[in-house]
Amino acid sequence: MPKRQKTKENYQLSSSEPECDERYFLNPESVSQHLFCSICQEVYVNPYRAPCGHSFCKRCILPWLNQSKTCPEDRKPVHPKDLHHDFILENIIGDQMVTCPFRKHGCDFIGHLAMLSSHLKNCDFNLSNLPEFLKTHLVDSPFAKGPLKEKTNTPLSEDEEADDLPTPVKPSLKMRLFRAGGGSRQLLCSMFDKDSPGSS
């Protein structure tokens, strides 16, 4: 019988796992420092716990374990198969209040982080939910040139106030008609979409 050879396993995130969306915490100073990954220094995204009790973002710990087979905190041996999803930590983070990353385009959503992904699927200002003529319109808008504050998951320092939350911009007439729904959506699409039948 041939000897069984050891193969070096390379653990990576599967392509079906979404990347973290921008997260804008409403009260950044209320986010506990215990909710930060020691590898990326950001609030945990998809936290996984090692047998030693330390937690890390899944996207941080798997590449770490490909290079080093130890916990980044206490250097105890850790195998990727020993990691498990930290549901309790994820629920605590999910209770944090956030704004929609499309606030700069006019979205006024404020809610729990746990609700953000379902909101984004239906957000009228999410570029992936819009017809082409509105995508171009929003991207070319002077308000879309920069993020709300910083493109980061890190809460602001204590001297920065939560009052700095910008008011959503007033949506354009095209966007307001599109959001009104009904027959106005189809009419707008037929008027402005270059690929629609009947436009020449």
C-alpha cells in the first residue's frame, strides 16, 4: 500500500462570500474597542473564534493561518478547521446603528448593522439596483465624488462628534420620479435608457 502523502492545505475565502460593504457607524464612540479585530484593526467582519478564545475576521485569520499556524494573540497552535463562527460576537456587532453607504446619493436609511444587507438589496440608491441612466447620473453627481467621511470601518475618535453625520442630499427630479414607482419608472426608462426599445 502506498504511503499517504501530506498535502499543504491553503485555506482561502470562497468566492461566494461577499466582501465587506462600507459601514458608517451612527455613534462610532459607542463601539467597544473589544469589537475590533487585532489583525486589521477594524470592527469585526464575519468573526471567527479560535479554540484559545480569541476572535478575528474570517478574511483576516485564514490568510494569517496560511503563513503562520499560530494564534496572532497568544501564539498557541491553531488549525483552520478548529475555527468556528462567533455568532454571539456577530450579534453584538449587528446591534450597532449604521447609516446606508449610499447616504451620499440621498438614502436616509439608519438602522441596525444586521439589517444593512437586506436594506442594500432594495435600496433605491444602490447603483446595482438602478437603470443605466440613473447610475451615470448618480456617479457624475458632485456629491458622489467622495465618501461620507472616511472609507473605513473604524469608529471616529472621541473628539469627533456624531453631529457630523451629513444630511442626505436631495435626490434629483429623475431619481424622485423613479422612486415614486408605478408607471413613472417604465416611462423614465423608456425616455432615458439608450438600450431601451423605442429610443433612437
